[in-house]
Amino acid sequence: MPVESIATGSTLRIKLQTGVDQEGKPIFRNKSINNVKPDATDQELFDMAQVLTGLQRYTVAAVMRVDTAKLRDMV
């Protein structure tokens, strides 16, 4: 049976290295920007992340996009 995916939102997540533990392993924290328009392009989100990370004192480990969608039966 066919299913339709309807985008409902996106989240911009920035993974920051905030330090190291006693064993020298990195400690990470996530900063999330919710309610991002689902039709925002990856480039727009990356550009926004660049602006936001410029305000951080921590090292950026990753920039991620998390999309959510509603699934609907098309029958």
C-alpha cells in the first residue's frame, strides 16, 4: 500500500566539544534550534550554523539536520 511522507519540521543540531574527561576523551554537548522550516535548504541551514558557531567558544564537531515527517496512507 502506498504511503505519503509529509514534512512537518526540521531541527538544526550543532555538536560541540566542550572539553575532555579525565581519560582525555572528548566531551560533547548538542545545541538544537527547533522549528526550522522544513523547506529550508541544507545550504541555508549550514550558513546559519556558521553564524551561530561563530558565537560559540567551543569547537564544532558536527552540524546536523534532523527532519521529521508525518506518514499517511494514500488509500
